[in-house]
Amino acid sequence: MKDSFLPKLKRGLDRIAADMRIVRLSTQVAQHAPHSDQRPVVFFNASTRILGLSQNAAFSMLTSFAVRLEGVPVVHFVCQRGMSRCVLGTDQDDPSAPMPCDTCVRQSLVVYNKADARFFTYEQDGELAEALAKMSLAELMVYEHPIPTWNLPSPTLPLGSLVLPGIRWRLRLHNLQDDETTRTLYREFMLSAWNVARKFSALLDQTDPQAAVIFNGQFFPEATARWLCRQRGIPSYTHEVGFQPLTAFFTPGEATASPVDLPADFALSPEQDARLDAYLENRFHGKFSMAGIRFWPEMKRLDEAFLRKLAGFEQLVPVFTNVIFDTSQPHSNVVFSNMFAWLDVVLELVKAHPETLFVIRAHPDEKRPNSRKQARETVEGWVRAHGVDSLPNVVFYDSGEYVSSYELIQRSKFVMVYNSSIGLEASIMGAAVLCGGKARYTQYPTVFFPQTVTDFRAQAEAFLTADRLEVPAGRRLEARRFLYYQLFRTSLPFEKFIVPFYRPGMVMLKKFGWHELKPESSPAIKAILDGLLRDGEFLLG
């Protein structure tokens, strides 16, 4: 009993200490922020934390402090039991379970201490609830709700499409089941989104903001708010975790698409080349993390059994998949309807080319251990349902099998990916890369990205039957330019302010004073303020 009590006591005391650091810093900011009559910046972030501070919650909070210290008023739109169901608080195993609102509201009182916080509560629209109750899942997914008298360009709010990414993320799958559980959750998300729309629209009327800063823009609360901002012509900026530990990515576009505007004249210096090589060396050994998650606890070499099997084939083609519910996927599904539709075409190629060994690789985060973020629609499930594991020219590695992807790339004829980061790395390694989904790097000449399903099949066939593949000149250099720019220009470092705290993805503030949040003290803060307030590009100098 003593062994279990003491760690819990320590965690509780550490959380109190973490909250006190927030309170102290927010008090300093309130004391030193200049007063002005400028139009405010609205901050909205309802989908990143319940208890404690996540990375994205910290990015939002610290940015709001920096904006206030620049003399620009900040208004926070804050949920106070404002949704019947929210994306983060819903239990996917039991969607009817009570929401953790008490815990969330208590944390909000800490985070928004000494701030101008406008709390919103939930009021169900009875007429909308009655209308939604009669709809099938297909009808809910496309439903658009009439807007009363808000004088917006669009006469309807696309509730069904605004809710869809969050439903898929919460249920951990892409293909939704038309059952009562799914329909009920979809209806509750839509009713909650409509409540957010009404309350946020009223806030915009009251505050007339110059801009809005919103978490990723995919989950329905923030997606609804951003839709309203765009309808009203209010600049809105989204943020997500960056591509380095404890970094943020801010953009006027869709943060989950990770848009990068790579200058044509950007060239790597010898020092930058060396910096990128050091990063890649760690990647090739599995020494990296994303959003506080380390995907590779170890990285194994290809074993003798695999190499003997490979010797019986003419060529090797690795196939790298993604997590189906990830918020990058809506941006990727432009050629294929979803990743599994792409895999169905890959399976046709597998069956047509017995001389080729295909290695299908599940994403290491698909079944994250000790987490509620395990996919319910998995590549392993697809493999079993289609009998792929019984085909003689297929090797399947599940997400928990930590075999080196980079060794597979080195031995490959070419590589197939959906939209994974490893496609960019494979291009840097000199491989020909065939993408099925749109990725942040496919807009640049880094990979092959056919624009139709027919063209994808044709390109794959050409690669499979070619005696030798030629990768276009300059492709490797272009991939290096893009990756460096993404890692070291667009990923804004916050390690000066935060440190990992207990659970993956959660952080606590370091000990620092308010003056550290001034642009002259932090390149990341300077880049963010330039982007928000001075029409900058959210880039490190």
C-alpha cells in the first residue's frame, strides 16, 4: 500500500507545483502587460487537455501571454461544460460515460488565471435535436444547418463535415458503422458544434477581433470557430506540434496539413547540411519523438530468416502505411478515398507480381502501448481480412515489430508510402518513392505522386517491370532542402519554457520570468508574434 500511495502523492504534489508555476507567470503577465484599445486577438483551444498541460495547450497559453505583453488585448473563448460531448472527453469504449468536465474546468481556472476568459455553457437546440434524431449516419455526415440572421456568405453551417474528422479520431477508425452508438455520438457532436457556433458568433460580435488563434482546426469545436472566422473575413491561425521535440508549428493555413512555403532560392550551407545529417543519423537509429511520443523503443536489424526469404525474389518493395484516424488524413485523401482503398490497389499489384517481395509495414503509432489512442481499424485487420498474410510474396510487420525501415529502403527497388514522413527520408536516401496520398512534401519534386488511381497503377506497374529505375536528378537535394526547412525554420522551439511531465505529450512550465516571453528573448516568440501581428511567416530567422 505504501508503494502505491507515495507515487500518487508525489504526482499530486508535482501537479500542484506545476499549476502554481502557471499562476505565478500569469500574474506577472497581468502586471506587466501594457493596456491598449487595440482590437483583441481571440484564442480558442478546447481539444488539447483535460487535466494538466499538453504541448498544444502550452503553446496556446504562452503565445497568449506574449501577445498581451506586446500590448494587444487577448480574449479566451473557454468551455465551461459547453458541449454535451467533446472530442477529448468522450470515452470511445463507452460514449455514454459522464464527461470529465469538473476536472477540465478546474484546469481552465488555472490556465486562464488573470486573463479575459469568456466561458460558454451548453444549451441544446431542441428543434435541431429532433431533426437529427431521424437521420441515418449517411444523412448526418452531409447535413448542413440553416444559419438564422448572421449575415454570412454561406446560408448554412456544414455541421456534418465539421464533425467528421473528430468522430473518426475519437472512434479510432475511418469507416464508421451505422449503428446507434455511432449515430448518437455524431448527433451529440453536431449539437455541441452548433452550440459552439452560436456562442462563438456572439463572442465575435462582442469583441470584433483582429485575429483568432485556434488549435489545429480539425476537431469540431475549433473547426467550427475557424469556419466562422473565415466566413467573416477574420484572419485565423492554427497550431500543432512541430517536427522536433517541444516545438510548435503555426500557420494561417491548415496546421494538420503542415503547409511549407519553400523558397526557390533556399540552399543548404555546409553547416546546415551537417546539422541535417546529425538529425537523420538519429532517425535512422530510431532516436526521435513526435508530440512527446517515442515510437521506436528499439530498432532491429533485418534477421537471417528475412534475408533468406528475400533471396528467393527478384526485388523488394516496402509499403509504409499511416494511422487511419490521424488528423493529417483528410488532407491526404485526394487520389484515394482513404488509406485502405490505396492498400486494396497495392494488393492487386502484390498478386500480379509474384516475383516481387512486398513488405507491408504498419505505422509504429497504430497500436500505441498503454494508450487510448490505439486504432480500431488497423492494417493488421486489413491484412487478415484479405488473407494478405498467407500470400507467399508478402511479409507483414505489425506496429509493435521494430524492424529497421531504413534497411528495407536500402535494399528496395522502390518504396511505396501513403503520406508518411519516411517517404521524404527515403527520397533523401536516394530511393524512388511512390506516394498514394497527398503529403506535405508532394507539392515539391521530392517523390512520384500520380494524380489519379489509374495513373498510380500505371506508375507502379512501370516501376515493377523496369529493368532499372532512374530517380530524377536533384530530387534528393530537394528533399533535403524541404526537410531542413521544416525542421529548423518552421518548427518553433519551446524547450526554453516547457519540459516533459509524466505522461507522453504532457508538459510543465520551467522556472522563468515574464520578460523571457518578449520577442527579443526568444526566436520562437518573435516568429509567432511577427506572424500573428505583423503579417510574418512564422519562421525562425
